[in-house]
Amino acid sequence: MAETSNTQHVLKSQANWNALYFYQKSDVIYQLAFAFCDRFIHLYKDRTRDQVIQAARSCKQNIVEGLADGVASTEMQLKLLNVARASLKELREDFEDYIKSRHLQFFVSGEPRYADMLNYCRYHNRLSDYEPFFAQWTDEQMCNYAITLCHFIDRMMMSFLKKLEQEFITEGGIKERMHRARTGYRQQQDERLKQLEAELPRLKQALAEAQAEAAKWKAAFEDLKQRALKMYYEKEEEIKRLKEQLGEENL
């Protein structure tokens, strides 16, 4: 059956996470965390290295998995995106602990460097915007930029989650969509059946009229055929008679 404008869909449209700013920033934070650990955290002597990298990866990957699962399940999407937020908070805490434990400084409001950092993180989302600085920034700078990116990602994700929450409230989850789709399909079938049943008497009447008209034309054809044959045989007989007369005269 052809799809109509009233057709209910069970699966939602796939979100393009590469176009979402919070995903783009999560990719930045993962690569930044990796570069930070390579430069400033010892490979074997500090477990923080693995924790930082895993937390950053968990944030990015759970965003991808959550948005992919959102095609079928809003509930699973909400859960996985919240896992991503939890990993993000863990990552932010690790960077804050690094600053505190090494007696570095947090960039604070009112400082020129804080305003520059805030504006840069607000308006730049792509890895290519940050990667050139990974080998230049000090550990203090990398931590502060990472913390700021974490705040922006979390804020953006909260806005996205509120939107999903509203969609879930108004549209329901996979079970509700399946029920609506099935009910809608049955209603379309019932309406089509009623339409066909209503059309059937008219079609029967039209068929009867067509058959009567065909019978009338058939009778007319038979009559015309008989008259044509009669005329043909009469002419044929006349021709034969004339030929016989002409033959007798020639003798």
C-alpha cells in the first residue's frame, strides 16, 4: 500500500551527530585529553592517564551510540546521553584535580585570558580549530580549555536532552509509536474496505449496464450481419443469372 501523509512511522529519523556542536566539541575534548596525557602524564606511573582518556572516549562514543539508538528507542537514547554526561563530569573533575594537585591556576572571570578562552571555546567547535595548539599550550592552559569545553558540552547536551524529553512526553517511546503505526495502518485498511464496499453496488450496476449494452450491440451486429449476408447472396445469384443469360445469347 502506498505511503500517505497520515502514515505513522515506528523508527525516527537518524540524527547526524557530526553536525551537532556538542558532538564536535566532544571530539575535540577527546583528542585534547589524549594529547594532554601524552605530554604531561607518565605512561606507566599514573593511573589518571587511562581514566582521563577513557572518560573522554566514553563521552564521545556514548553520544554516537545514544543518537544511533534513538532511531528506535528514545529511552535508550536518553540513558546513553546521560552516561556521556556522567563521563564528561568525571573528565572535568580529573582536569580540575590536576590543576589543584599541581598548584596551577584556574582561569577566572575578569582576566583577559579567561575572556579569550571563553569566546574561543564558544565559537569554535572543530578539531582543526584546536589541534594546532595541542603542542604549544602549557598543561595549565590545556586543563583550563578542557574544563571550559566540558562546561559548554554539558550545557548543550542538557538543552538537547530537554528537547528529547519533550518529544518523549508528547510522542511516547517505541511501544507507543508501534501502537500508533499499527492502529493507523488498521484504520487505513478499514477505511479502504468501507470505501470498496460502498463502491461495489455502483460497480455491479455499471457492469450490468455494460453487459446489457454489449448484448444490444451483439444483437444489432447479428442483424446487420444477416442482412449483409442476404444482400451478398442475392447479388451473387443475380450475377450468376446474368452470366447464364449472356452465355445463351452468345450461342
